[in-house]
Amino acid sequence: MAFCKLSVEAVANNSVKVDNIFINNYLPYAPEECVKVYLYGLYKCQDASSQDNTLQNFANELNMKEEDVESCFHYWQEQGLVQILEVIPFEVRFLPITDVLNHTKKYNVKKYETFNTQAQEILSGRMITPKEYEEYYYIIDELHMEKEALLMIIKYCVNTKKSDNINYAYITTVAKDFVNKKILLAKQVEEYLCQLEGMHEGVEMVFKTLKSKRMPTITERTTYKMWKDELGFDDSVILYVAKQMKKPNFEYLDMLLKKYHSLKLNKIDDIVNYESERKETLEIAKKVTANLGLYYENLEPVVDNYVFRWFNMGFSIPMLEQISNYCFKTNVRTLDGMDIVLAKFNKLGILTEQSLTEYFNGVLAVDKQIKQILESIGLSRHVNQFDRDKFRIWTEVWKLPSDVLEYACTLAIGKDQPMQYLSSILSTFHDKNVKTIEDAKNCTSITSKKVNGKKFNNERDYTREEMNALFQSIEEIEV
């Protein structure tokens, strides 16, 4: 008798932990009485030292015969969940289920003598190895497929391959596919195989279209059945897609049909329109990437990740061509950069060719004004983004009058660094709140003293408020 143990009341009020592996992998397939015996045995293990923990009491409490209880425990021993330590008196040890999963199970070969004989007769072209037999036992015992069902699958594999010497890995793969479909009984396998045979002519036509001379495997027949039953494709659609493939391949055909199904394209006309549009998108993807100075060997990701989305935003093909050229000229030379530009245009409502032309005309008009300023102070270079930023601050943020700006330009003529000199003068005008020519002339002497002889490397920085106002007013896209 144990020195310390739980009271009867404590055991009754406690809980029994049942491993999820048992519930998932064993409970659904075990006989009802075996499940009852296993669960009650777990309960009795909590007070194993009790004097009434005997086979007789166990059987009485479950209203079963002792030999039936013993038979159930023999079942669980065969499954690897318990170990029978003694027969007289009957004694059982419950084993951790994790141990069952971590160790190779030993199967009772006598239980499979008839199955072994029948399987070997079907695979008469070679000898079945012990390892192969164990794979079959696993499918029967652990995956709960009927022996007769597995024999039917083996025979069907031999018939479809037209060989009695096929690799057992192929057989087990097919069998596990049946398991995944919950086809475990011989009657279910027979019905399913009859359905596959009924589609024999259709799948043969597919292989003929793909210019394949080999026989379809059972997996391919199952896939064809899935195209028909689950995806809802007619034979005409399947054969049309197969004919359009440049590189005939069953796996690629399967991928295409699944793709069309996901896009809800189950008719030939829908597929034709989709592919026509896709061809057009590939062309624009090629033009856009070329305009940006990029090269992609495979343009499919460009279409999927960018072009389709740009179309959905409302941009036309001519607009995408124009904008990609504009991006290149403004030093935006990535797809992500162009994506940001388009997002900005979309936000501004620039979604028609006319509005885009008006926008570009506005940009050109501003550049023309900046070009005149550059030429007036003796610079003949092209307008750059730095010039545009400064011009916007002068005119849109500081709101300096045009005549004041022109007057400042006259002061910058002949200077070593005329643009920096002009910027410094206008900065002073802004600080002094200059609004007229007279105000500008009055502070010219002060401005001249401040800027004469300087290299302008320390020109004052714009304030945070000024930069925020600038960004809010900018209509041209910057990346």
C-alpha cells in the first residue's frame, strides 16, 4: 500500500488529461469499447495503488466481461499505447503517446499473411521487400485504410502503368492521396476508380493534345477529375488551354487552370480576353521599364505587382508611357519611384491625358521662368531640382513680388556665384518683410554689406515651417 495517495473524493474531483494525438489519430478509428477502456484506464491510473484497482473491479465498473477488457488492452498494446506486464494477475502500463511517434512500430506479420500473398501476386515482376511491406502496414494500421482497398489501389497502379514492376514509392503516394480524400474503404476506392475510368477518354485527349505518348498516371487522372468536378472546367476549355501552351506540360496546364479558376475564368471567351489584355500589359511593362532604363528578363512580376495596379488606378497606356519618360528625365528611375509618382498624380486627380498634359505644361511654364532668371544672372545651364525648390520658396512660401525678384537678379549680375548671391539677397528681403521695390532699394546697402565678399557657403537654412509650407505647396512630384 502506498504511503501517500489521493482520497477517493480527490480523484473523483480531479481531471484526466487526454493527449490530442490520441483524439486525432486513434479515437476516430478504434472500436467503441476499446476507447472506453483506454479512457477509464487513464482515470484509474491516478490512484494506481488503490486496493480496488483490479481487473475484476475495472470490468464491473464498465459493465464488461474481464476477457473483453483484456482484449481491449491487447488492442492498445498492438497500437503501442500500453504494455501488458503480467497476464495473471492482469497488469497494464500506459505508455506516453510521444514514445509511440518516436519509435518504429513493430507490426504483427501474421496479421498480414493473406495481404502479403495477394500483394506479391499483383507485383509479380519483383519481390516485395520488408521495408515496402512496412509502408503498406503503416497505411493500413496508422492511416486506417482497409487491406482490400489498398490491394485495389496497387492493382490499379499496375494497370495504369502497364507494369508489374513499379516502384512502391509511387503506390504509397497514390494510396496516401486516397487517404487525404478520406477514401479508406474498399467500396469507396472501387467507386472512385470507376469514376476515373469514366474519364479515361478525356484525359487521353489531353495527353494527345500535349503530344505526350506515355500513359497518364493515376495522379494525373485524379488531377483531371479535379479539373472537371471541383474547378468546373469543360473538356473544350481544358483542351483549348492545352493547345495554347508553347511548352506542353501537364503540370503547367494544371497551374494555368487553377489560375484561371481563381480569376473566375471558366469559359474560353473569358480566357481569350484575359490573355489578350495580359499580352497588352506585358508590352506596356516592356515600354515602361525601357523608358526608366531598366531591363527585366521576366516581365510577369512587373505586370502583377505594378502595371495591373496602375490600370486599376485609372491610368491609360499613353499616360504610363508619358509618365515613365517624365520620371527618367527627373531622375526617378525605379519602378517603386514611378509607383510613388503615380500615387501622387492619383491623389491630385491627374487621371486623364488632358489633365496630365496641363500638368506638364504647368511644370514647363515654371521651368521657363526659372530659366529666364538663370539667364538674367549670367548662367546658361539647365534648370535642376535645386533651382525649382528655391523658386517655389521665393514665390509660393515667401510670396516675394515678381518685380522684387527681378530687382534682386540685377544685383546678382557679375557675381562669382550669382545663384547663391541671389538667394542670400532674397533671404534678407524676406527677413526684412520687403514687399516693394522701394523697400528693396532701401535695404540694398545693408544686403550688399552682408553678402559682398562672402562665398555663400553658410547661406542660412530654411526653417522647418518654411520647408513644411514648401512641401504642402509642391505639385511636382519628387522621389
